[in-house]
Amino acid sequence: MSIAEKPDNEQSRLAALQALDVLDTGPEAQFNILAKAACLATGAPISLLSLVDGARQWFKANIGLTGIAETARDGSFCAHTILQDSVLEVPDARRDPRFQGSTLVTGSSRICYYAGAPICLEDGSRVGAVCVMDRKPRRLASQQLDILRELAQAAAAQLEGRRAMALLHETSGEMEYHATHDALTGLVNR
């Protein structure tokens, strides 16, 4: 098994991921829909929306990999995916030296096939992947790889939109607080 190198922009990438304020949050329909669409488009039984943190990959959406919410970053497929701009396809992980010792390959999950498209934010940070997996070797058609890329772009837009909405609510809450505070101060000072 080979541990993926850290990207050159690792510190800013992790800061961008943290700024999304999404790690360790509950399931959200818009992300589950993207993962389900990846399964439907590729025929794969497993799809994840995986976010690569400092020491782990955490699954914001998980179709078909029951009972697993995260794995160690070392040995993960998605840690390799975030190192490139294009889709990473691994037809048979059992024969790929990068993944032969991964617990996802050797453990009860028995992952054999992987394809993942990096989730790239507007600032260029690759924070995770939309990926599909199977327990048998395979290859995706070029159109399926294109769909996976598009789903990763949609995931990036959803993540950034989610953060923008949170900031908007935060700002409107502060404005409401200040308006209420000013009104009460005006009443008290009369």
C-alpha cells in the first residue's frame, strides 16, 4: 500500500475544507442525491461523497458502504484522487500496489473497483471526491466518467452554497440582533 503525498497546498486546502463547516454534520438530501446519481449513472453499488481531512476521509454521503462513516486518510483512494484534476480510475485495486494493503480492499468491504472525481472549490482547493466503488473489477465508459466529473462539480457548488447560506443566516441574525438592540436601547434612553 502506498500513502498518498500531501498536496502542495495542504494547509490552505484544509483551511478551505474547515471553512465549509460541513465535517461531522448529519446527512443532507442534496448530497445523498448526488451519491445516488453516481450509482445510477455508473451501475456501481457504492458511491460516496468523501471529504479528505488531515488524518481521515469522512463521508458526507454514503450509498452502499453501510456502517462506515470515515476511514483513515492513509491508504484511502480519495487521498490519491485529490492529487489530480481528472478522475482517478482503479480497475482492480487488488492488483494496484497503491491500494493492495488498504483496509477497504482487504477488509470486509472487499472493494475492488474505484473511480473518483475530485471536488474542487472555486479557490482551486480539492477537498474530497465523488466516487463509486464495486466489489468486482470493471471500467467506466467515457460518458460515465464525464458524469462523475459533473457530479463532483455539483458537489462543490452545493458545499459552497451551503456555506454561503450559513453565512447569510449568521449575518441576518446579527443584523436582527443589532436592530433589536438598537430599538431597545432607544426605548430605554427615552
